[in-house]
Amino acid sequence: MFTQTTSKIKSFTGTLIAAIIVSVGTPVQAQEFKKNGNVVTYNGNKITISEPERDTIVVVDPITSEEIMQVRVKDPRPLLLNGKKIYEYEYVTSMPARIDNKFSLEEQLVTNLARSFNSFADGVYRVYASSFVFDEKGKVVYFEYSHLSARDDQGKDIPVSDLQKQAIGKEIASNCRFVDMTPAKLDGKPVAMLSDLFLQDYKFTVRNHVTEYVKANR
């Protein structure tokens, strides 16, 4: 069984969708990616990743009112898919949508992941997946799955096995693979798009093989 608690998940049709299956080694269908410099090859597609970007900003200390220079680093992100630009979701004029009018990809992923967690030991689990990329046909061709973490009721870390990590990675990859979406469009032209989907915003609480999930506040 699984239940959903607190706020309902936001139903959106697309969002940041890229697909790196890192370190999960999911069998059969989810192949490992190959990296050469800043180019990742995954399932026949070449995704060019940006370099970390440094940005200097001025902030005001709320106590002293002194202006302070700070350097912030923007994380690498997918830039090109097979040599063509990947647009960030806020710049497209039409978002991807489910062809079958069923759940959004986010809803499907979270619901099916909750079912997967039902077999796990009691604890609070967080999935760290992001950078989902849609291609010009509406298929998810890339995403980044970095790790899976768990804690008990006292906030202490719970060991997570490689098999558990692989199971969650495989579930994400499987859902992305078989969902049919319309492509994102820019002024009527299909384009590749990076979504705003972040699975680390969800926590899955398992109690006696019943999973509750909730989207955390960013």
C-alpha cells in the first residue's frame, strides 16, 4: 500500500528532464553512460554538459549593512542534445504533455516509486534525481540519479544496499522510457527541453510496508 500526505504533488506536464543513470548499474534496459570530457553518451544520444559557472554578486549584511562580495557557482547542466540546443523549461512556449492524458510524468514517477519503497525497511528515504531532458519527440533521453539516502526516526543514517539503489534507479528509468509525451515546442517547433523536475524534493516514509510521500518545501 501507499498513501500521499500533506500537499498534493504539482501536476505539470514537463520539466527539467535529462537522463544520466549514474552509479546505479540498472540491468538490461538502463545502460551505463559514457563520458568523454563534457559529453555524455547515453542510449545512443550525446548530451553536452556545461562547465560550472562562477558568478560574483553583492549582498548586504543585514546586521552591519556592509556590502559583501560573494562568488556563487552554478552547477553543470545539459546544454546540447546531439549538437542541438536544450531549452530550459521557462523558455519554451508549449510544455510536454502526456499523449494518453493520464498522470503527469512527475505523478507517475512518485506514485510508482512509493510502491517500490513498500518492500524497504522502516525509515525516511530521499531520492536524488534531476536534470530530466526531453528530446524533440517528447521522449526522456537523459536524467541524473546521484544517490538514495535513508534515516530513522531519530535522524540517524540507515545503510542503503546497492540492490536497493539499483531498484530505484531501474524504476525511474523504466517509467521515463515508457511514457509517451508530446514534445516541448518553441513557437510551434519541437525542441529538446530541460525540465524542472527534482525528485529530491520528495521524501518517502515507510512504516510497516506502507509508504507515505510528501513534497518538501524548497
